[in-house]
Amino acid sequence: MNLNLENIKRGISLMKTVNFNTDCNKGPIMLEVATTSACTHKCYFCAEHSNLIPVEHTSFKMPDEMLWKLLSDIKKLKIEEVRLAGNGEPTADPRLTPIVDFLHQAGVKVLIVTNGTLVERLPDSTFSKLHKITISINSFNNVTHQVIHDYKGATQLPKIMKNLDRLAKIPGVKKKIQINYVMTTDNYAEFSEVLDYVEKNDIFVAIRPVYVGYKEIASKKLEFGHINKVLSEIEERFTQGNLSNNLLKTLEYARQSFTSDASTFQERNELLPCFAGLYGGYIESNGDYRISTYCDGKPMGNIKHSGFIGLWKDNQLQSKLYSGVIMNETRRPLFKNCNNCLEGENYSRQFYSVFSKIPLQMQLIRNKHKEKVSKVKSFLS
Ligand SMILES: C[S@@+](CC[C@H](N)C(=O)[O-])C[C@H]1O[C@@H](n2cnc3c(N)ncnc32)[C@H](O)[C@@H]1O
């Protein structure tokens, strides 16, 4: 794990949430929120909008009352980070500027994941208040960009690149920009161009293989040959030396994501400790709550009934969150896909690797789990 100051602060905060949290007055350390499910693209790998996946796509905007109550709950629970993303395009929500203003004023770090198509609607001051701006581009080639994002017209990608240039010129903003680049069978051959882009523009690009959560997108999944080609190019670039920080970061990120189990077709089939519900949470525009965007099955609750605070303090939910942390010991998954979920391999693995070495922390967690389960049992009996 990268032991920088930000991650150390996150680790300490998580430890407080997990083991020193009287009456659950402190929330998770970050929440992902989709204030709208409307999007200007229909990326073929997107579970919500892809035309390849035969589900009805109806856009939903979080009602005003629910949204402002959620923001107030975030402040009260001292949640440190909010990522505006989820299954829609955050810049398509006309309330984005007041949302960012409120959270920024409350001392919350606001991160955004956007496709960059509507950036021109927003003032510079909104971007200055953001902690991190991730732009999903997925191809620098005009034709491939249209194929992956499923639209027609050659002006869209130049417009996104113009928006990106504008953001990079706002004082203090360039260093907060990251580009997300999902690799599929359509764009993997662009890998070396993407590295050239990083070198020329000094912007970090998070390149990762497409995650195939649906059989309909299986044909877009990279094969061993593609992956090996990408990995050998990574090693070759490393040998060139004199690499900028962003190029190094891009290569290290790609090496890690292209050697993970998910990209190499190996099913893990193993339950890992999942801290996702204690460090995070995902709230959809209709108020549905899941501990992570990867959780399959039904949502674990909805904030329309008792708000996020009510949900978070609910004994039954808390007992499930602690069950998730020790499911590698109990062998009881929270959801069907826990055995192969990527969440367990990402932040959870990093937190666990440190947490499990700090004396008493895992024992405290096991005790908390027992305490939470017995509270639910006594409530039900
Ligand atoms: C679902 S989008 C929503 C936010 C915004 N509309 C955007 O396009 O960035 C959030 C991020 O999830 C990534 N994503 C969605 N489906 C994916 C998949 N199957 N594999 C890998 N990344 C995926 C997208 O590339 C994007 O960076």
C-alpha cells in the first residue's frame, strides 16, 4: 500500500469508525453518490446504460428533499469524502454547483467522476473546490471513442479534450485531474499512444481492463494475448528510465490492474475480509444503498425511510457490515458474488494488510460483531 499522508489519515479514520465509534456517531469515511442516473453516453461496458444489456434504462434524479437530507447527514456523520459518480453523469445534474458548495463548506472532500461532455456548463470555482476530478475518456481515437461510448458525430471527443484543456488551466486544478481509461478489445492497441499522451501532457491515466459483470459484454474482454502485449510494453517503458512521476504512476497502476485475478480470467473463489461497508457506501439516485458498487442482489436499504443516519445506525445493518469484515473466518458471504468481488482485492486488502498487524484490532472487530449480532437477536426475540 502507498503509505502517503492521505492514506495514513484514512487508516486512522477507519480505525475510529470500526473500533472506537460509540453509538455509530461517526459514519463511513467515504460515500459514492449518484444524484442522477441520467447520462450523455451509453458506454457498452456500463451496467446501467449499455445497449448490449437488455434492461430498461429509465433516468432517475434524486428528489430535492432526499438529496439535501443526505448532504446534511453526511455532514453530521463527519463523512470525509464524497464521490459524485455512480450510474449516471454528475454534470448532467443542474444542482451540481450547490451540492459541491455545500459539501466544500462542510469541510468534505468532493471527488467527481465525469465523462467530460458537459463541463462547459460549470464555473471554474466549482472545479477549484473539488478534491479530485476523474474524466473517463477510454479512447483518444475519434472513431473508437464513438464505438465505446455509443454515440454518433465527430465533434464530441474534440469537445471533451477542449473541456479537459480548460480544466487543466484553472489554477491548482491540473494536479487534481485523473483520466480513467477502460481497455477492451476495441482500444487495447492504443496502449502505447496513451502512454505518449501521459508523457506529453503530464496527466495520470488510470488504465484498467474492462470488468465483465455481464455475459453480454464478454466479447469485449481482453484475451491473454492482449494482456501479455500490454504487460510487455509496460516493462519495456520501465527500462527506458527518466520517467515523469505521472508516467511512473500510470505504468505502476496498469501493471497492477493487468496482473490482478480479474484481468487474467482466474476466478478467486475465496472470501476475503470486506471493509467496504465501513469505509464506504454507495447511494443510487433512487435512494437505494449498497456497501459497494460491486454488490449484487437486492440493495441493503433505502435512505427514503429514515435517511442515511437512520440506516447507518440500524443494528441489523451494522451487524451485516461487521459480518462482511470477518467473512473469510465465518465463510458466510454477504452476497452471491463476494467470492470473486473486486472490492476485497482493492482497498479492503490494503486496509486489512495493515489492520491485521495492529495488536488487538481484529479481536476488537470480532467482539463488535458478536455484540451487534446479539443486539439484533434480542430485538427480534
Ligand atoms: C459508471 S461511470 C459514471 C460516471 C460518469 N458518467 C463517467 O462516465 O465517468 C464511472 C466509472 O466507472 C467505469 N466503469 C463502468 N463500467 C465499467 C466496467 N465494466 N469496467 C471497468 N470500468 C467501468 C467508467 O469507465 C467510469 O470511469
